[in-house]
Amino acid sequence: MAGLMIGALGIVFGDIGTSPLYALKECFDPSHGVAVNQANVLGVLSMVVWTLVLIVCGKYVTFVLRADNRGEGGILALLSLAFGEAKPKSRRRAALMALGVFGAALLYGDGIITPCVTVMGAIEGLKVATPLFTPYIVPISIVVLILVFAFQHVGTGRVGTVLGPIMLVWFVCLAILGVRGIAMAPTVLQALLPWHALTFVAENGFTGFLVIGTVFLVVTGAEALYADLGHFGRKPIHLAWFLIAFPALLLNYLGQGGLLISDPTRVENPFFYLAPSYALYPLVALSVAASAIASQALIAGTFSITMQAIQLGYLPRMEIRHTSPDERGQIYLPHVNWLLMLSCIGLCLGFGSSSALASAYGIAVTLTMLITTVLFYFAARRVFGWPAWRAALLCSCFLVLELLFFGANAVKIAHGGWFPLLVAVGIFTVMYTWKAGRRVLGERYGTLMLSTDAFLESLRHSPPLRVPGTAVYMAGSANGTPMALLHNLKHNKVLHEQVLLLTITISEEPHVPDDQRVRYETLPQGFSRIIAQYGFMERPRVLELLKRWKQEEGELRISETTFFLSRETIVPAKRRRMSLWRSVLFAFLSRNAQPATAFFGLPANRTVELGMQIEF
């Protein structure tokens, strides 16, 4: 348990654990016009404390972590829990499922901004030591980000052993610095009382409302608690939060407040001013390491979301490398990694400081939290069996609070908040276009496909020439005859002596038990059917399936087996089921998707792809 707790510190709490670098500083940004005096410091700190208590302790740790999909968390897992595998039966359900997918798309915007704001927030500590570093903050930040992304290919498993201990040191330092700050002005402990927050908002009016949006920065890593549930389990995350992360964060925020009460001129960067001068450079180095770890956690989460979306049919196939032979969740997606890196570099150059990036930070996270609350209502009723009034009462409390945060963050849209929304809309458009396009393509295949019974009956009446060996045909449907088989027979007029029809389906569950993985059917005319089911967190492995079939059904030599697949080319049709721009986008995605040969791990020298044109 101790090992899992320390591991959770490195992966789960990296983002929320580095929020002290910039959160309180931004609350007193001159643009807000909030004077740095004792009353305002106590009011802002009270909002910080109770935001952590209500959002993280209350919503996520106490309730949302209980909604695990066979041990997995995250918004797509919650979407599966809320609605299961049933097809949308109403417009409301379809809209809610689309909302869940949009929530997943929002995480990409968060995954781009988080590395930038945390790394730049850490590097800016050098300005506290000397202003000579000011012109070099952006270049140094870009170098650190490039290094972070360059080492992603080795996998979190190889560096994971050092992530947890470093973050443990980080949280200990947060606590020590916090105690030092509290000692400067013990009156800051009054911020634990909630009425200071209410008084601050009442006295400052609209300005106080705007500060609420900045206070939200303290919980921007809360979604990671749920997204990384499958890596550690609920209990280690629960204990690590309440025993280490939460007390350390609480002490540090109170310490920064104590520093500001005793010396309001330190408002430019209260976190680094908490440290004595001799400890400043080591603290900057530790901050950079902690920010890199926070970036690692968000990048790995983006990889995981992308893999889930691919398996569930929302994104085209991409190259996925498994970086650990033991842990299925440790993956690396090269194309996603380099696209994130280029986006981060662009953000650093475009915004220029962590304060400017903080203006864009938060809007995507608040929307994701709102969507999580809505989906949790349906999951609580379906999975926990809660009555409607109970689920509605709890979720309404969270919705009111999160809508308040969303409204306060909405003013950021014009000041950079548009960026994560633009990213989310773009990703969502791609995801739903691909999903809709595959559905239309499946319907088109259905009109062209011949039933298996009719095909086998035609072989009985007109048997073709059979040649030695085994042929494996990938079939999208377990009922029809693969198009590759029909085209091969039509053009080559031969069949192998042994023919396997292989269908792979993806379940709405993250993992499928081994005893439910495969179903075998023996058909006439030397045919057999293999129907395999995988969870959306699993990678289909065709060769392993064939080895199991060999053990149970008969002899199979991979060296004498030929794999046949269809590769469709989308061509414009006079009557389109989708708008022109979506058809063009789908055709582009289809052309650039990873070939099925590589995705399913088929031997390239034993695979034949038969092309066909599909009007779309």
C-alpha cells in the first residue's frame, strides 16, 4: 500500500500538486484590482481551502472514485457506466453521449496547456533570484518541454520508480515552506473558516466573482484522480490524498497567505519568496522536476484517452507502442506525442508567461467537471441503484458550485480561454465525423455483403479450386462474408483448404475476462469462425488468438498462413449520407489511418490487402 501511495503521488497528483506555483499568485494579479491586505488574503485563502474540500475531497475522492468501470476510471469509462452498451434510444441519450465524448475532447486542450503553465511557472522562479534570467524564461521552458516529450518513448514504467519519491520530496517541501509562512502571520489560520470567503465575495462584488475563476486553478488536476484510477486503485489514491497531498497543499497555500499578510510586496511570486535565499535555486530545480512529472501525467493521460477513443471507434487507427510487457496501460503514441510537443512550443511562444497561460487555463477543466457530474448522475442510478432524488440532490450541489466556477472562467474566453475550446471543438469534430463515417460505411457494407450461409451454399453447388494452406480473413461482422474473401474468390478463383473468418469486437468495458474473450465456430466447407472480444483498454492481438485456436481446434502453421484484409478507398457519391466537408474529412482520415496490418500485429510478409472503392 505504501508503494502504491508513493506511486500515486508521482502520477495522480502531479498536476494538482504543482498548482501552488501559480494559483495564489494569479488570484492577486493586478488585472483583478484586489488589494493585498489581510481581509482579502483571508477571503481568497478561504475560497481556496473550501474549493479543495468540496471539489476534491467531496466530489472526486468520496463519490466519483467509487464509479469504477472494472477498476478503470476516466470520462469515457464513466460514459460506459452511465449508459452501458445499449444504443441511443432517444435524442436525450444521444446528446448526453455526445456530451461525454466532448468531455474527452476537452482533455486534449488541458493536456496541451498543463505542461506549459507548470513548466513556465517553475522556471519563472529564476526571476526571483535575479532579473537577469527574465529574457531566457521562454527559451529555457521550451528546452525543458522538448526534453519531457523526447523521453516519452521509454515509457512511464522505466521512470516511474523515481516519479513518486521526487513528488514525495516535493510535497514535504510544500509543507515545510507552508509552516514557515504560517509562522510569519499565524492569523492566516482564520482562512479555514468559510465565512471569510462569503464576506470577500459580498464585499468585492463582480471583482470577487472574477477571482473565483482564478481560485479554480487550485483544483485543475482533480480529474486525474479519476482518470488514473485503474493504475493504482481507489484506496491508495484516497490515502495518498488525505495523508500527504491534501495536508501539504493546505499548509503551503496558508503559508503563502501568511507571507502576503506579513509582506504584501511579495505578491509577484509568493511561492518562491517563501523559501530562504540559500534554498531558492534548489527549489527551482525541484519545481522544474515536479512540473515535468505533472506534464508526464497529463501526457500519459492523453495517450490513454486516445487509445480508448480508437478502440471505441471515435478516432482512426494510430501507431500504439506498448512500453511495458507487464502493464497494458503503459503506452506511447508517437504522432500524438509530437503533435502535443509542437502545440506546447507554440503556446510558450504565443503567450510568453505562466500568467498569460493561466488566463487560458481552467475553462476546459470546468466544462469537463460539469460533464462528469452530469454523467455521474446516470451512473449512480444505473450502477449504485440510487433513487432519482438522491442522485439529483448530490449532483445538483456539485453543479451549482461548478456552474459558478464556469461562469467566472467564461470571461477568460476572450483572453486565451478560446484556445482549449477551439482544440476541443476540433477534436470533437474529428471524433464524431469518424464515428458517423464508420457507421455509414458499415451500412454501405451491409448492402453489399453476402450472408455466410448463402456463400457456403454457393460453394457447395460450385466448388472452386482449393489450394493447400490456411487463409485468415478479417471480418467486420460476425454474420456476413468478408468482402476480401468475395473479391479474392472472384478474381483468383481459388480458396485455401482451411479458411478462418476472424471478427474482433470492442466492448464498452475496459477489460474482458479471458473466459469471455473468444468464441469458436466450426462451419462447413473447411471454414471456421473466430469471434474475439476486447475491452477499450486492450490491444487486439491476432497471433495470440490463432495460437489459442490451434490449441483447441487444430493444426495451424503461421508460416503457411495468409492474412487477407479489405482496404477501402472512399470516393464521392452523388447522394451523400453526410455533408460534403464531413465526407472530405472522413476520406482524409481514412487515407491516413494506420494500416490494419500494423495495428493488429499481422506479419507483413504474409498479409494481402485487397483494395475496393466505396461510394460515400
